[in-house]
Amino acid sequence: MKDHTNLRTFIRPKWLLTHLLVIVLVVVMMSLSMWQFRRLDERKTFNAGLKANATQAITPIKNLVANLPTDLNDIQWRRVVVRGTFRPAAEVTIVNRSQDGAAGVDAATPLDFTIDGKMHAVIVDRGFVPLAASMPNAPSGEVELVGRIRLSQERRTGALSDPTTGVLTEVQRLDVQRLSEQMRLNDQQTVLPFYLDLLESPQITSALPAQVPSPLTDNGSHLSYAIQWILFSLCAIGGWVILVKRALRASRPTSAAVE
């Protein structure tokens, strides 16, 4: 009879809700832990690709343009050298930027150049300028620069969107496909499907715009978060065990009286 009494205790509505709550909490927290482990694997893969491409020798941009891969991720973060002329009239301001704790903007300016007599342009993120300062003009005349290949910036959840039509002078993010049409000088010019972070140029000696910082290559906090979720799950299970033991102790006098 004692076992039946204990069983009835733990199938009462209050206890059933407790069991269900613990199960849901453990499932959710373990799912979050596994998600953090997956994020860690993705981060490691990202870092490996970044390091592999970023450490390759600087390449003339024409060598890549002649054999662009189907997946542009294969060349992202590579450094290229290009000689051309900035076109300030088509410059676009990237708003809501922050760097070194300061709010500001970036300048995205097309650079015109030719390869084997064919006209090309590549959008160059010239760098960051705090709101308290004015954006310096792009240098005039022919320049040679080293840039880091970047793919279009993606809109983050909750971030503002840019208009899908019309000519833009300010944008929330650098979307190469969206800006290519307005930055194309004429029908004969090809705008490359990636942009460049400006790293260095002999013709640019001013402190501003400040160079866009290199991405972090650490593994982030994913491992610690994953372990934390596991610990939280164990705490939930431990709390359930304590509640069960207390209920068993509380039911013993009643069981003895019945017997």
C-alpha cells in the first residue's frame, strides 16, 4: 500500500505539472547547449577559412577577376592590389557604424579601373569617421591600394532596411548587389560582386577615415555558454530530485498510519 500511496502522490495534477515543467526546461536548455556547440563548430570553420585566405600573398585583382569562383566565400578575406581612380560623385555613406567605442559612418566609394581594356569598378569601404568629424574626400587621380575582399553585409534581425528602389546616398549596410546599378558608370562597365576594405594606399596619409578593423579570430563564448546550459539542466534535475525526496519523507507518516 505504501508504494501505491507514493505513486498516487506523484501523479496528482500539481506533480504532473512539476514533472512536465522540469522535462521542458531540460529539453530547452539542452537544445540551447547543442545550439551553442554548433555555433562553436561554425565559428571554428569560419576562423579556419578566414586565416587561410587572409594569410595568402597579396594578389593583383585582375588575377581573381579572370577566374572568379562560383562561391565567393572561397576568396573572401583575401588581399588584392588594384590601381584605379575613385569616383566621389557616386559615394555612399554607411550610417550607424561604431568603432573603438565611437559612433560614426563609413564611406563606400567606387574605384574605376580597367583590365585588358575592359572597364570595371569595385566598391571600396574607405573606412570609419566619427560623427564629430567630417568625412575626408577620396584622393583624386590614380591611386594604388591594397584591399581586403568582403561580401555583401547581411541585414541583422531587427536592423533597419534600405529602400529597395531608387538611388541611395545613405545605407544601413553595404549591399553590393543593391548598390551596383547606381554605381555603374555606364553599360560597358562591370561592377565586381564584392567590395574591398581599404587596408593601405601610398596616396592616403591622413588618419581618417580609420581603417576597418580586422575580424576577431577567437572562438567567442560559445563553449562557456554551452557548458552553462548543461549546468542549468543539471540544476533543474537536481531540484526535481530534492522535491521528490521531500515529498517521500512527508508521505511516510501518513503511509504508516494507513498500515
